[in-house]
Amino acid sequence: MFRFPVSLGGQGDNLKQTQPSDEQHHRPIMDEVDFFRSEKRDDQNVITEETHRLHVKRENSRVDDDDDRSMGINTGLNLLTANTGSDESLVDDGLSVDMEEKRTKIEMQLVAVMRQEEDHHHLATIESKDKDTNRHEAPEMVPRQFIDLGLPSAEVSSDERITSRSPQSLLEDSSSRQRAKRVLEIEESPENESNGWGNPSKVSKHNASSSNGNGNAIDQSAAEATMRKARVSVRARSEAPMLSDGCQWRKYGQKMAKGNPCPRAYYRCTMAVGCPVRKQVQRCADDRSILITTYEGNHNHPLPPAAMYMASTTTAAASMLLSGSTMSNQDGLMNPTNLFARTMLTCSSSMATISASAPFPTITLDLTESASDVNGPTNNNPLMQFAQRSGFAELNQSGLPQMMGQALYYNQQQSKFSGLHIPSQSLNAGESVNAAMPANPNFAAALAAAITSIINGSSNHQNGSSNSSNNNVTTSSGDRQ
DNA sequence: CGTCTTTGACCTGCGC
DNA sequence: GCGCAGGTCAAAGACG
């Protein structure tokens, strides 16, 4: 069993934030992006003295998180509230190059250890995870698939997905099918295979070409299409112009939205050339202290190792939010992710609401509520907050990450994310799942990003080779690019 | 000088 | 068909 030494150094976070560094203003190399918020001493100690341990430093932009040191879980993301002042494209910074390099190495090692751990246990049940944790340490690059938990690959056909769904899921309502059908046209277009953004304008363009009367194909892909169009929105209070979610973003447009005096900013992921992921940032018209960040699309590049944990978490979260009780027993019981999600679902379903206002399925993480009333005064770790609130409070420090890692591995191996089994009636297009989560806004931002990636990652999986051919992904996110 | 932001123009979908 | 709104592009300027 992995142990997760506690290093929830809010002070460390604070320290980094206050550390002046020229490198902070440099756009980091992707591989060196630091998503962990950990103190140098802690990381080194963990790796050199306890190589078998995974040390994941929680991210936290707040300064009053000393109590979190008592917690044993870490989101693994260095998610700071961006405060660039000019909506500059950003990535988590606040660290010197040396620290970033060291931490990157550490992260790599941690991920490698975790993955190897999962290699030995991925078929075991979660209960069997309380075994040895001493695993060889072999630094290796994190495959991009960790976040690409989208639809099964071509080998895992849509039929399989459908059969794995509950019988109810096969009953699609006409509206969702219509909407999904529209989106489907995009999917079938090669240029959109990597485009999770789904330009509506292209939908109609491809309608004719794909209206071949193949109802089955449409049905099978309807849910996929719906999911691919899914967006993840985060509502969080932040004075910063944009939440830092661990990715680099470049602003490509700004528009005044009707009914909102605050402009809406459009960002595009620049961590990799041609990454179709985009996000919109806008302040709430009613309460301008609330920052609404909407993510759409799936990354076509490796995300920082720290996001491994995010992937696991978001897998569970998305599974919880999207698949709900319609998950098949097979998926729900055998998939650790779903098990995690199910557990959370049972306890947090009260936080979820459904609306039909969104044009596409939207997961809204409402983080505007205070977390203190739910989690108590000693836990500001967003992940643990989420877990605790979702019924995982009884997990020990190592239990949760282990489960998450297990879920992650499962998803990696199976290319089968429970969210992918979202029955169409479970989350029709136009529905919005709203989960009020008291958590760190930055965590939520990353969470949303990962959820979006997961949900929309199906596009990459549709092409069986897409995962290993990132370079083939063209810059098709734009209409005229 | 290269990169990024700004911002007006353009494109598209949708409702009337 | 027209107008509106959302989304995107790309030239120009700013910045390091």
C-alpha cells in the first residue's frame, strides 16, 4: 500500500508565491511544468529516503492551510490562482527553475512508482491493496493517456459500450439523440477527431455527408457525441483574472456577452501545438467576485504528472456526476473508479442538481460555497474535502490515493472511463449537472479541465492510433486554422 | 525580435 | 430574410 506522506504545506505554497523569480515569467517547458506544490525539502526527503512512498504535495493557493499538514492526501496539482493581471497565458509558476526541475523529476518518479504499483494490482480488488508498497522506482514519462480517459478505442467498439450500459441507458430520448446526432457529424470528420471544442458551425456542414441513414451508428455514437460536447464549468470566487489549472493558456479573443457587463475571455491551451482544449472565463454578472471558467475539449498532449491524480479524481467525479445510478453493476463494482464514484455519489448526490439550460452537457462545479461548514476546520485539502464529503472520510491517508491510482490504472488499461458509459438519458445534451463542491477554486479549475478532457477524450480514442500519434493531430480547433 | 494580448471584423447558428 | 449573439480570426500594438 502506498503511503502518502503529508506535505500539505500551505506555508510552502505561500512561500513560493512570495518567491521572486525571473523564471516565473518564463513560459515553462511543458515537461517541466510544475503542478505540485511541494516544498523542496519534502520532495527530496520523500524520494531519497522513502523511495517507495509517494509524496504528493497538495496545491493550495491559500495561506491558512497549516492544518492541512495533518492530512495525508494531496491533489498533486499546483493550482494557484492566477494573478497575472493581464490574463496572460500562464502555467503554475512561483518556482525557480531548479525547483521545478527537481520537482518534475520527483513527479515523474512518483508517477512511475504509482503506475508500476498499479501494474501489479490493477486486477485486484481494492480491498487487496493493503499489501506491500515497496515498488521499484523507474522514472518514466507519463503517457498522455492518463488524462485521455475518453471513449474506448476503436477496438472497444461502441457496441461494447452500449451493451455495458444499463438497459435503461438504451432508451434514448429523441431530443438528446437529435442533439447528439448533430455533434456526431463533427466526430466523423477527420479534422475534428481531435477537436473537442466542437465548432457548432461545422456541425451543420457535416450533416449532409453523414446522414447516411445508419441509425445504429448514430445511436452508438450519440452518447459519445454528447459527452464529447460536454463542458465543465467552475464557479469559484476569485479576484484573480483567471484560475490557474496547470495548463498554459493563450487568450485569443474577448467578447462582451449579452446580459453581463463583464467580458468573456476565450483561451486556448498552448501546452501543445494544436491542442483543441479551450476555455472561457467570465465573471458572474450577479456577483463579480465569482469567476466562471468553462472548459471544453480534450488535451492532445501529456499533462503534467501531477495531473495523474486529477485524472483519477475527475474520473470519479465525472463518473459520479454523469453516470449516476445508471452505471451497470459490472462497471460500478469492478471499476475502482466507479466504486469510488459510487461511494461518493451516495453521499454527495444531494449536492447535484440538473438543469436543462446548457446547450451541451455541462458539469458545473460550484465552489462558491464555504467548505468550512462541511469539512471542519482542519481540512482544507480540496481533494479530501471532496472525498470526505462524499463519504471517504473513513479512508486513511493511503487509502484514497491508492484507490484513485487504481482507478486511474483501470482507465488507462481499459480505455474505459465510466463516464463514457453515460447513458444518453442519464445526461442528455442540454442537461447540466451541477455539483456544489466546497473546495479550492484552483483545484476545481483543474478538476474541471480534467473532467472535460476525460469526457471529451473520447475523440482521441475513436481513432485507435490517435493516442500514440499526437503529432498527427492537426490544428483543427479553429474554424479557419 | 519573438511572443502575447488586444480588439475590431468576420463567420455562423438561431430565433423571429 | 434579417438581426442578434456567440465564437473566432488576425492585424496591430505592447511587452520582455
